Amino acid sequence: MSRRKRGAPPAPGLSMSLRPEVSPPLDALVAERRLILSRLVACGVHARDCEDVLQDVLIAAWKAIQAGRYRPDPRIAPRRALQGWLHGITWRQAGHHLGRAHVRREVPIDDPRALVDEDSVDLDGRLLARAALRRLVELPAHHRDLLLAAAGPHPLTSYARAHGLNPATAAGRLQVARKALAERIARPVW
């Protein structure tokens, strides 16, 4: 393997395209407006949002051309290559648009329970959950802490590390705590 001479341009790497950079005019992008709109509708973009997403597609395509990322295969007809490239940009922009919260109709509210009917809430389940929480409070502190740590967002190994325990020891103690909770829940309440 020979070394590159000082001042010589670097050899193209695996990530660099060997195709020449092409810069089609902006009019060529705008001429594909109907194709882009039909692809947006096919991707599931609502008709009222198509014009906005079309602008996003054209801006993203123009920025990519300016950055030199449009390198079509010279064996393919120029318009067909441009259409294929625009299809990819359209598909990605439609995905970004459909992933936005306001498009998915997510509306933040103060009290989500206000939207739920009282009939849809399982009262027996609520009572059982409250009884289980009462039984959890009755457990010794070390069992309670371990159960709450296992139910939390962090893995059990982080609890073990914080308390200077071997993860296997923490897992064994968690089984004991779960068994103690199950026994307390199974006891009848008088």
C-alpha cells in the first residue's frame, strides 16, 4: 500500500461516492410538485398539511443539492434519477411530519382522568391495588425499598451497586421480599 504524497487530495473512502456532484436547477425541483404531492398523500399526510410538507421537501432537497449530496447515477435518465431521489426525501419528510405530536392529535391536558368515563374504571381493581399498597407499607423497610427499586426505572444492578451488594444477592433478596409481599396480600383482611 503506497502512501499519499503531501498536498495530494485524499483517496475516496468507502463513504465517499464516486459519482460526480450534480446541481439541477430549482425549477427542476418545483416541476416535480405533483409527484411529491401524490407521494405525500400515499404516505398518509392529510390534504390540509400537504402544501406545508411539500415546502419542507423542497427546502430539504435544495439544501442537500447545495451541500453536494445529490449524486445521481449517470446511467439513469436525469429526470428519473431526480424523481427517485425526491421520493426518498418525501418519504422521510412525511415520516417526520406524521411523528409530530400535533399531527397524532396529542393534546396535553391537566387531568387525563377527566376524559375517562367512570364506568370504564374497574373498581375491584382499584380496591385490590389499594389493599396491595397497604400491605406493601406493612413490610419491613429493607423489603419495601428493594421492591420499590425493582419497580423503578433503574435496573436492579444499580440498586445493588448503591448498597454495596452483589447483583445475585440483591436478586435473591428481591425474591424474598416478593414472597413476603405475596404472603401478606394472600392473608384475609378482617
